Amino acid sequence: MTDPIPKVQLVDIGPEQAGQRIDNFLLTRLKGVPKSAIYRMIRKGEVRVNKGRIKPEYKLAEGDSVRVPPARTAQKDEAPAFIGDQLKNSLEKAILHEDGGLIVLNKPSGLAVHGGSGVSLGVIEALRVMRPQQKFLELVHRLDRDTSGVLLVAKKRSVLKQLHDDLREGHVHKTYLALLFGRWNGRQHKVEAPLKKFDLASGERVVRVSQEGKSSLTHFTQIRLFDQATLVEANPVTGRTHQIRVHAQFAGHPIAGDDKYISREQNAFFLEKGLKRLFLHAFRIEFNNSEGERVQFEAPLPSELQSVLDKM
């Protein structure tokens, strides 16, 4: 049995909710509603902000009026999603730091940050099941499913808002390690190219450089040159979907193991070295904590990536 369908709600956005994406806002507000249903509501225009249609990536502003349509939610006493002991142990071991307002996690490759699009369970859903007493748990930012490394999860709305503000203002500094195809000579490289999302006929979503896209900037620093590859640090100044992956491809040096943006011929070299995943790792993040202190966390390179470098 399900709860009664509620009426349309009009929600005024306050300062603590400002900066949050509308899809994340709805996922939190409409607990138990499938993610696919929420995206369908947005696509059909049933969700409105200031009486206008919006896209899932729309970021709420203080004073916005959000129309939340009726939605049938699961029973409040419904059993939580099942997660196996292996996933629980993996996530517990992956915690790099935890305090009263924040969890810093070394996310494994292959694990989505949230459920949806054919994925029933992601990091955030698993953490909520593992910490049922924790009333607030939200992703501060995202990582692609195949990207490993540092991921921040807020345990307080005030922490989430502060970090979202800092992300918008460029006060959060992220460093990724990536192994690229070919020799990219020169120590420093800047790729500034606008990015736009495209939906292919197959239903797959890709990102491409397009003058109609959003401005995007990534700095690359050469760490080590190999015969047919280059290890780099990548620092995204903006935070677009697949930004590092597409900027690397645009520069002529796609990331090893990338199933979307590298050709089979280019990737054959890395397969011979035993690479079975995307070689992109969120290595370091630096930001101001709730006390205003500058802090830094690093996630060591996973063994499966280190072994590939050892064979280079």
C-alpha cells in the first residue's frame, strides 16, 4: 500500500536551498519516488520554477517559487534498499575522513554516485541505508561512474550550501590524475573550449565541443612522458559533464580506457598493459572547512591503475 497522492505544492526557496540543482532538490523532497519519474516530470513541464519550464541541471536561487507536482511515494515504513556486505565494507574502507558535517570518500570505479539510468543503487543511497540515523546526507558534487577518487558528501545542509557557494566561486580546487594517449610535449597546457551535451539516436548521451555549448576551461600539467602515453594532472576550472575527458580528446590526447571518447585503435595499447577501466582518478581536493580552515584530502591511486603505470 502507498501513501495518498499529495496535492500540488508551491515551495519558496530559502538561502540554504539556493545553489542546489532542481533534480537533487526533488530527489530529496520526494523520497521514494523513482528517479526516472522525477526526470519525466521535469521533461513534461510538470515541475515549474517561477511558472516557467526548467531543465534538470537548473540551479535554484533564493526566492524561487517551485511547483512540485503530485507524486506517489513509497510507504514510510517500507524496508530500505538492500545493500550487500561487500558494498558496505568497500564503502566503509573508502572513507578518508569524517566529521560532524562531512564525509570524504575515495569512490571506487564502477560505482555510480546515485541511482537512476539503469543503476538501482549508488553511493548516496548506500550511505543512507548504512547510516539510517543520519537525517541529512547529500552529494556535494559528482564523479562519473567510471571515475574513482575523492568525493564529498555533506551531513548538514549548512555545509552543503557553503561548499556549493565555494564551488560556484572557484574556491574548491580539484586535481585529477589521467593517463592520455600519445606524447603531449610541454609542461603546461590550457584547453578552453565550450561544451554541449548531445543525445544520440541510440539514447546514449555524449558531450562535444560546440560553439553553442557552455564555456569550459581545464588546465593540464605533464607529470610523466611514456613512449605512447602521457600521465597528467588535470585541474578543471569549470565543472561541466565529462569536461576533462572531452577536453583531452579535443587536444588530441583522449584518456586511456574511455569507452566514449577514445578509438579502439588508440586504446589497444592500454589494453595490452592490462587496463580494464577509465584511467581518470580524482586525486586531490582542497577547500575551506566549516571553521574557515583550508584543508586538503588525497585519495591514493588505485592498485589497478598503478599496475598499468608499472608496466609502461
